Amino acid sequence: MPFTHADALAAAQRSLVAAGTHDRDGWIGLFTADGRVEDPVGSAPHRGHPAIGRFYDTFIAPRSISFRPEGDTVVNSIVIRDVELQIEMSSSLTMTVPTYIRYDMRDERGELKIAALSAYWELPAMMGRFARAGLGAVPAGVSLGRTMVANQGLGGSLGFLSGFRGLGSGGKALFGRFLDDVCGGDEVGMRRLLSDATLTLGDSEPVTSSDLVKNLSGGNWSKLIGAGRSVAARIDRDGRRSVLIAEIGAGTGADRTRITRLRLFAEVN
């Protein structure tokens, strides 16, 4: 049966609700049998229900999680949720984590389920805030470390810590310049930064640099988040919100980084 955008959004929205109410079976059951969780993007993914269950037991079950929705975007079977997570690490420490969560939805035996969950948030920044919390963060840190090793093993723990590898400031600065150009309507400057990058609406529908300017010029960008080799931002224009996700690769010569792929999540005019 065909599924609508509203169906995809409703299926994605159930994820944070189930996590917040500590419905373990319900949360795991939202995923396809071969579902994947990459949280944060850049860390080692968890594949299949047993691994997703261990992820839940490590990062969701021991703590209280609430969220403030800031916008949702649906492109075909992909849902991007723009949220601010509130994670209570202990009675004295609550972390605020700006996040984009991408849900790839798929029909599994007539039911719309999550084939992949990809969470864009900054692990180094969060750990920095954690460290600045001082002595109050120590018990929570020890507890998280023990739980991670117990549920994930050494390999899984190292896989999570691989989320520290990322863009550095250069990739985010490059994407910031691109956002300035596209919001300012500077197609020439924007093209210089894109070079030979692949441009798509969602994952697969080709768009041009002119399409980007047409739909984003005059907007205001914010909430720049780097995760792994990706960087994401939102653009507000005329009461509508778009999310752009770029992949950053190695450049040549004086340009040490370059945009290799750019995906626009929006309803294009």
C-alpha cells in the first residue's frame, strides 16, 4: 500500500516518544529487522535488532530523555527531525544537545518502519560541556563508561569514540561560507565552493545550483552541526524551513577541504 508524507512523519515521531517513555520493546520494534542506528554520525553503526537493543540499554535506558521539536521535513521516505534533546545524565547534570535526526523509512510487510536512524550532533562539544560540569559529572561519566563496556564491549566502545573524528573547524567554516553565498543569492561564489559536488533533493533527485539559489536565497541559516565527515544546517525563508547536509572531503592545494556532496531536504518550488 502507498504511504503518505504524513505516514512517514508519524512513524518517525514515534521514535523519540518511545525513547522518552522507556518503551524498550516498542522502540526496537520501530526498526526493520536489518535496521541501523548511527548515533552520532561518524561513530560505528549498530545493525539489527540485537545490536540496536544493546544501544538502547547503553544510551537510552539509564537516563531520562526529553526533546523540544524545532521542525520536521519529509522528502519521499526520508524524515529529518530538527530537535533539541534534553538528556538527564544524573540528578545534578542535564545536557542540552542540538540535533538533527534523519530517519530512512521503509515498508516492511505492510508496516512503515525505520530502516536507518542517523543522528547529527557534536560528540566533542558535548563531552566538553560534560567536562566543564566538574565533580558533578564524575559519577555519570563513570556509570556511562561501565555501561558502555558491559553492553558494547571494547570494540563497541571504541566504535562510539570514533565519533570524535570529524571535520575540525575547517569543514564547518567552508560550509558556513557556502551558506552565506546561497542565502545571499551569490550563485557564482556558491559554485566556486561546490566545484564538482553532487547536488540532490533528498538522496537521489538531481538539483542545480540555480535551484538552490531559487529556493534558499534570502533565507537565514543557523544551527550548524558537524558530525563525522558531514555538516548540517537549517535555513529559514518565508516561513519555511529547509535542512542542508553536506559531505566534506579532502581538497587540493590551498583548499584543504571541499564539499563533495550536498543534499537538500525541503519542499522545492
